[in-house]
Amino acid sequence: MSVPPISRPEPGVRRQFGVWSAALVVSLVAYGATNRAWRSSGPQEQSERPVLTEETQAMFNGWALLAAGDTARAAGYAQSVLDKYPRNIAAAALRVEAEIARGGGQAGLLAYENWLGARKLEDGYLLRRAARAILWEAAGDPAVGVEALQHLAADDDPEARARLARRMVAGGAGETRALARLGDQGAIQRLIRQIETGEGSKMMQIEALIQSKSPLAIPTLMKLLKDPNDPYHVAAAADGLGTLGARQAIPDLQRLYDDQRQLVPVRQMAAVGLFKMNDMTGIQMLIRQLASEFPMVSIGTANLMASNPTPEWHAAVKRGLADPDPAVRVMAAELLALADREAARAALQGLLLDDNLVIREKASQAMVQKIAGDFGTFRQFLRSGDALTRVQAGGRVLELTR
């Protein structure tokens, strides 16, 4: 086999070489120990010495070359094994790793798909290597980097979590919210302090605090119910208390709903918060809004009530699927996934071909987050031209292979 000279690792993959080198050292130590044991054994034991096959030797050489940074030759050794043993998962793993080191996550994904060929059974644990590489590449994108790091940190990647933590300490608002969503107590406490001091975007802080699902959020949200300065913060807090199941807030939410001086959005969200805790105090208002002549009001209310679908909810979603506005249809299809995944998939498939790029991207994201559950679909979206869709698809692959 003619091979190019050994080259230095690409900057984006150098952190992998420490892992590969460690694995190689372990292999060499174990191999040396086996040889020493064989040399010191008697004649009878010598006949039991394992045979180092051509396949095993090629794999050993390939990983050694990869650890040394010679990705081209490592890929060549992997392919030489795959040419003879197409189903060899170890050779496929080496090929994927070598291609990631050479060309990034998309190259690793292509190597995986070439190995998969016409097989019907996917290997999620091999696919996740390409997904992780795609997420790490996205981590450098200002538009989606925080979400990519959040997916990696949720997958117990210590480097991703440490990077989020460093940026949070440096004042990163997005990183603080990401860590709070992961349940980080320090980030949750920081959000609470920011809400109390008025530092940053209170609405985004409220949203992240709710998504943390932490009981620490409840006292802060209850205080916000009495915020005289911004009714929309009151509304968000009311909805969040319902999401967190804060039954101690029911009397306050009932008073808020009954107060006719409040703006409609405030009373509506108080009703939604109560509804999420099976209190029907404001159900008549919600039913009227589900039947609204304005599609966005109807489907928006259905979205808020998705935790406990009613007959009126189903009727609103069905109307939304037939609406001429594709934005309404996307929302309706996403909600329909709760009741009929295949019907929702069919509705979104049509929207993936919409003339409007924004609609196509929204449909892709809905498909990834709510509908898709198979690796074949996720592979399709890992190649999306929309960075957020790629990140969400990568996150779902990691989630399904933990």
C-alpha cells in the first residue's frame, strides 16, 4: 500500500488524539504483557498463543496512525479491512473517526452512510460520532453555538459544560440560560438574581428559569405575579407556575384571572397556568379562544393547552391543519404529533417543500423535535442547510443513544 508521509493533526481534531494515543498505549501494554506471558510459559501453554490475524494487524496499524495524526493512511487501513469484511464495525468506526479528523462531521457522516449502504439496521452509536463532530463544529457559530454546547453538555461532555461555565462567569447571558436548562444550580441562582435586579432580558430569563424545571424558580415567579411594571412578565410567570405544577400559586392565579382590570393576555395566561394544574377556573375563556376566528389566536391557545388536550383542542388543531397560512399549518402539525404522529409527519412533509425558506426551516425543526424518531430521518436533517436544524438533529441523535 502506497501511503503519504505522516502529517500534523488538524487543529479541530487534536483534542481527539489524546484519547486515541491513550487507547494505543493500553493496547501496546496489553500486547507486550501477552508476549511476556507467552515467552515465560511452558510448551503446553505456547500452543494456546492467540494468532494476530491480518485483519487485527490492519486495525492496530490504523488506530496507531490515527493517534499519530496520519489520518489518510488510517482511513486506508480501515478501508482495506472493510473491503474484505464489509460488516466489520470496528473498521467502520476507524473509518468514521479518520474521516472526521480529515474533513469534519459531514465527512464522518458520509463515511458512516457508505458503510451502511443498503442495510436496513442503523448503528446509532456509530452515527453519534458524526453527530458529536457536527455539534462541535456548530459550537463555533455565534448563531447556534450555545445550543450546540448545551446538547453536548447534556451528553455529559465535560469540555462543553466547562466552556459554558467559563462564558457564564464572563457574563454570557445565553450560556447562563443554557446551564439553567441543564439544571445547574449556580446558573439558576444567577438567573434569579438577574430577574430581581433587572439585569438583562427578564422575559428570556423567566423562560429559561421555567425550562430548568427547578422548584427554586417558584418563589421568584410568584413574586413576578405582582410586578406592576410589565404585564407580560406577569403573564409569563403565570404560565410558568402552571408548567412547574406550583399548586401553592393557585389562589394567586385565581385572583389574577378574576381581576377584570388586568389585560386579556394576563388573564389568559392565569387561566392557562390554572388549566395546567387541572383547575378549570378560566376554562371558558380558553374555549372561546380555541374557537377564535383568528387562526393564530386559536392555534396559539391550543399550543398553550397541549399538556391536556380537550375535544375543543382537537377541533382547533384540525382547523389549523387546513388553514391557508403555512405558518399556522406548521404549528398545527407540530401539535398533532401529540395525538397522531404519522398524520403530523405527512402534513410537515408537504411544508418541507414550501416556497418560503422560513416555513421550510420551521417545518424541519418541527420534524426533528416532535416527529422523527428514526436515525435515517435524523441523517437527512444533519445535512440541512439550516444550522439550527443540524444542531437539533445532532442533539436528538445524542439523546437517543445515551
